[in-house]
Amino acid sequence: MMSDFVRLQDILASGEWEVSIPGLGKIKCRNPTVKDRIDAEVEARKHPSWSSLSLMEQRTEFQRRLAFKMLVEPKLSDEDYLNSDYVTMDSLLLIISREYDRRQSKLSEVMQSFLELPREEPPRNSTGS
């Protein structure tokens, strides 16, 4: 039986999903946590050219770092990330980011539909004044 209340484990669970990469195979990813987002920002700012990057380039570096944190299988170390083929890694991280954005948009649509449902007005307290 399903509870009416959101459970802590539902909030803490980081849903996993798979993506097929043409020419490479499947990868397993997970939704990022708040900590992942903070860590990705810290790591992106360590980029040697951070201060000279445009805002778009900074955002891209953050997205790449966040997507890397979302990758579950294959598990890669930071050293693997830094030594990987740039074109392959860039494509892989872009696919992860886009799939995550697609999933997030889908959830936002569901939530928006819910928010647009008509609500019942609470009964007004008539005090007879």
C-alpha cells in the first residue's frame, strides 16, 4: 500500500538510468545530488583558465563536471577523465547532460500539470460578524 506522504528514502534515492551510446554501447547514469552540484562547481572553478573563460564556457565546464559525476558505469576516476580522448569524453558527457535535461523537463511538465489543476477552496470561517 502506498503512503500519502513522501518518504525520506524517495528524496534521497538517486534514480539510475541507462543510455545507449551509438558506436560505444550502454552506460549507466544516476540523477545528481545537491552535493554533486556543489562539488561540480568547485571542481569546475579549479580549471586553470577559469577566470579567462566566458560565462558560457564556465557553464559548459560545470555541466561537464556534473555529467561526469552522474556516470555510474563505466566508473572512471578523475585521472581517467583528464586523460581520456577529449572528443569521446565530450560526446559522452554531452549525451548524459542532454538525457538528464530531457528527464528533468519531463518531470517539470508533470509537475506543471499538477500545479494547474483546479484546487478546492478551503471553507471560509464565518464568524457571523
